[in-house]
Amino acid sequence: MSANLGPYSLGPNDLEEQGIYIGDAKILVKEIPDESIDLILTDPVYQNTDDYRWLAETVVRVLKDNRPCLAFCGIPFLPQTLVAMQNGGLAYRWQIIWYRNNEIRQRGAPPGKNMYTPCLLFDKGKSKRRSFAFDIHSIPVISAVDEPARFKWLKPRCLIRLLLSNYSRVSDIVLDPFTGSSTVPAVCKMLGRQYLAFEIIPEVAEQGRRRVGATQPVIFPPRSEQLRIIKKEE
């Protein structure tokens, strides 16, 4: 039986449409109860600074105290993204760096040039300031398991898995208001997290639903400390 959050049925579940909803997140999010979300992990359109401001204001309402919000952003838009989210009421904690090492080779960038994507860590400012976070190295831009999906701005599952494993717990409710390729819902299903995701383009949402439906849960999900050890060995 599926769990519910307000009028929404959460994933993972038996019906593919549950957990991923089609529509404008700015409208759909109004039905989410206050302080009911354990983690927000999302990847907005980088140049849409107003979306980050809206995201921050939404986080202040729906996120539980002492829980994080993780939002990817683009390097050229980093200053205005930070300002928008702080003006929206959030406290900046860290910039997690995903070094896209193999993209340097794919695009023929000159040796020594770092290409990376920031993932900004915020909370509501009511918890003790986080003293550390981790950077992420050598994860493929698109892993073999993700290649069939062929989404333009796809984040690899192994990247999302690291973030979910370190910033959420089993059965937590994860919100992705700009879900796109539905990588966050798919990895939530793998790791035993509940999810609620919004996508404004119907065709993209349907592809995401099929992708999540084809995802198999991990029988014994590794704990966050195990993932850090594995990453260090790599």
C-alpha cells in the first residue's frame, strides 16, 4: 500500500503514475503540508534564477527543521543563485563539487582545465552549522545504466545515489520539484526512499515514469559510511 502526503501518493509504489506528477511545480507544491519533507534534491534550469528564489521560499515552508536542501546549479549562474536562495530565506552551508573528469576528455578540453557542476547545500538555518561535506570525483557524466534514457541534462545515478545515501535515510520523503529525467525518483526506489516529483512536460514525465518502473530496488542498500569507503578506494 502506498503512503500519502496530502493529496499525493508517494513512490515507490505499484502504479507508475504515483509519485511523479505532471504540472507546474509552483502550483502542485501548494498541496504539500508544512514541514513534511525530509530532503529536497533537485536540478532546476540553471539560468532561471527566479525558480531558485521560489525553491528557497518553498523549502522554508515544506522542509523539516534540521534537514537539507540540495540544488544543482551552473557555474556561470553561481553568484545569482546563491543570492536568490539566501534571499528566499535559506542558510547556505556548502558547495558540493562534482568533478566531471571524463567530460574533459569527451569534449576535448585542454589538460588541467577543471570542469565541474556545483551542488549547493542549504538548510533553514535552525540547525547547527554543518562542518563538512564531500566533493565527488571521477563519476561518469552518463553511466552505462543511464545511457538508454538519453536525456539531455541527465545526472548519473551513481552521483544521485551518493547524495541520497549521505543526506537521507530509508523511508525518508524526498521532494524533486524539477524532476526532468526522474533520476532522483529512480534512485529513491533503488534505496528505499519515498519520493514526490513534479515535471511540467507530459512527455518527459511519462518517460520518467517508465524509467522508474524499470528500476529495481537494491536488496541491501549500502550505508553512507560504506559509500565513503568505496569512493576513497576508487
